[in-house]
Amino acid sequence: WGGCINGQKTRSCIDYNYCNSNNYSKIETQTCSFSPLESICYPNWQTGVWSVCANYQQTRTVTDLNYCGTLTNKPLEIQSCCSSNWICSDWSACISDQQLRSCYDANRCSIATDRPTTQQPCTCLPNWQCDDWSGCYEDSQTQNGRQDRNCYDTNSCGIEDGQPITTQSCCISNWQCENWGQCYNGNRERNCTDVNYCSTPNNEPEVQQSCINAKIDIKANGSDDSISLPAGSPIVVNLTWSSVGNVFSCRAYQNWSGSKEASGSEYTSSYNSPLLGTYIYQISCAYNDEYGVRGSVSDSVTVNYIEPSLTMSINGSYFGPVQIYSGNAVAISWKAENAISCTASGDWSGNKLIVGTEYTPIINSSKIYTLTCQDIVGNKKSISINVNVIERASIKANNSSDAITISPGSVNIQWTSDANYCNASGNSLWHGYKSYSGSVNIYIYSPETYLFRIDCSNGYSDSIQVTVTE
């Protein structure tokens, strides 16, 4: 209450819930009698300690020790706050008697006073790892065999406690072999003995081998290995084959057929018209060797008809849509195989290398990036990835990002952000702490223009105007 003047004293009252936007304050009066001892009352505000941050708010008690009954210059009883949420990696190995780890605040409060320790002393314990032993070789100093290996401490303690041995003696085999036996069923054998009797055979000679004197060899376009051609390409594969020894009665199998001479040359177009897939050309022949053994030999070659292949990613993601915040660029990476050219379309353009990475300009709206690669005969492979843009802080009225005009009644306010919390301001109907995103219906009846604004803890803000007509 104010002082007593002319038999009356007054006070101001405010409805902080704004239940009636047209009348949220009033003046109250009451009669009084003047006393010479009466003087002006000055509040003496005493504040308590702020509470622990909970749900992004802190509270405290505020008391006027003079009991003046006024709110003049009263300190805040509620304020916004941020509660740290520290997440730490595991401790590193003990190196030079120290362990390290990294920590970050998932809530991004920018408060370092409660940050966990990221370094601590430790006792370094070696962790020895060794390579495989080398082969056994002759040691001129010891007249014995010797083998070595490298060992290292992955914790880099710098001490030799428990270090494994890196050198050891070994037995060097001394193999002596009999002559090869006669050829039987295409194979011949011999006996070999280690006269040093090493328990582990080292460099043991071959004791069995093929003794066939006949051989057939087939090539595709001059290659013994498989070859690859674009799918649908003209058939220009030349098959050539030759033989050694007494080879006869040759036949073709798999993707060609018929009787063949012991050597020859043919084009595959006389048998089929491959467009896509794997084609195998095998030839088998009979033979008689010098020992009167009859058998068969064969060989084959593979031709692959393939289409172009393409992989593409945006910011490391091979699938869309990719979500980013407004004001950022993205990295587009791609790799084509069995192709000779690539072309970009959609929200980028131009000819591209077969393999590459490219950074886009700053993006403020949703985009689509398409890449098409083709081979020498025109086979194509395309990939498209969408990029959707998320605003760092955004507010809308009735789903509109632009100013709107409405009749008296309800308006829907929607806001989103990647912050921890936001503060509302702009008018008496929209104020105070808000969650990082939400939606609320507000009833407006007074004809005027209202500003709705959010300021979020990530440093971004947005606003929109709503005009109410009569």
C-alpha cells in the first residue's frame, strides 16, 4: 500500500497469468487515517539461494524484510537455466603414466565448472605383441639354426618387464630325395628324408607331381584370365586354343558346343549373342601319353558382360532423405565402375569424373542431387538422393512462415529448433520459457498486429506477425 493521502491509500495489482488480455492490471484503494509517525516504506529484499536446475528452470525465495507490501524492484524468483549432461569416452591405455579421455556436454550448456576430469595418473603395464617367427636360417656363430621375431609394447610404457624373447634356436632341415618313380595314372612319386630329423618339416620338397605330357590351353581375345565387356556390346570375342602332346577328340562345353580340332580359332558370334551375365567356354580333349596311359585334359576361359555400377553418398549416407540444418553445405561422393562418363542433374549440373567428391554451396532449402553414368555402348546407371533442410529456429502461425491476417479468434503457433529451450516474447499473450519445440492455440480478440518471437539457447531466433482485423 502507498502512503495515506487525503484519507486514502492505493496499490497496483497485476495478473501475471494474463487471463484477460484487455484487463490484466487494476488499482485498489482503501480509507486510512494519517499519522505523523507514518513514513514512506522502502522494501528490503532478501533472496535465497537458487535451486538446482530442473526442467530448465531454477527457483528461489524472495522476501521483503520491511513488509512494505509492494513488488517494486522485486528480484526474480524464477529463471531459465541449463543442466549439463556430460558423456565421456573410455579411458585410454596408460601411456607415460597418464590416461586420457574426451568428454562433451550433450546439452551444450557451455558450463565448464562441472566438467569431469579428462586426465588421470596410472601405472603403465606393458601389453606385449609379437610378430610371427621368421623362417629358420643358418647362424654362422652358433652353427645351429636361428629364427627371429619383433615384439613391441602397444602401451608404450618404455620398460622391458615381461618382454618376450625375440630370438630362438631352431632345426634346419637337410632333405635328400630318391629319383622320381614311373608315371602311373598321370602321377609319379618319390621318397624324401630329412637327415637332420627336425621335428617340424621345413621346406619339404615335393613328393608327388603330375606327369601328363598332354595339355590344352584356351584364350579369349588373347587372355588366359577372364575378360569383361559392356553388356549389349557387339560380339567380338575371339577364342583361340592350342595343345601339347598326343591330344585328339576335342569337344566344346558350357556356352559353346561341338567337336573341335586340337588347335584352332573361332568367334563366339557363331554360337550365341550374349547381352548380360557370365559366359564360360570350355574345351576338353583325350590324350595318349608315352607310357600308354589314356586320359583327358581340359581348360576354360570366362567372358563377363557387365552393366555400369554406381555408388553415391551425401555426408556419408547412401540413402535419402539426408537431414541437415539450414546454412550448411553437404559433401557428395560417388564412384562408378565399367563407365566412361558421368553427368549431374537436379540441383547440381555438369560433367563429373568417374570417381570424386564435391562440396555444395550453402543450402537453405530442400534439394535433390542426381548422378547418371554410362558405359561405352550407352548402358546407364542413375542414383538420386534428397536433402531436407531443418531450420535451427523456426516459428509459424497457422502453418505459415509468412505474416498472416485473421479474424478475431484462435491462431495456432508452432515452433521448432535444435536448441535445449527457447524464450517467447513479443506480446502479452506470448512470453516466458518454452520447450525447444511445440504448438499452442492462442485466442486473440483485440484488432491489432501481434509479434510472436522465439530466442533459443542455440543462439538462433525467428519471429512472425499476426494481424487481427475488426
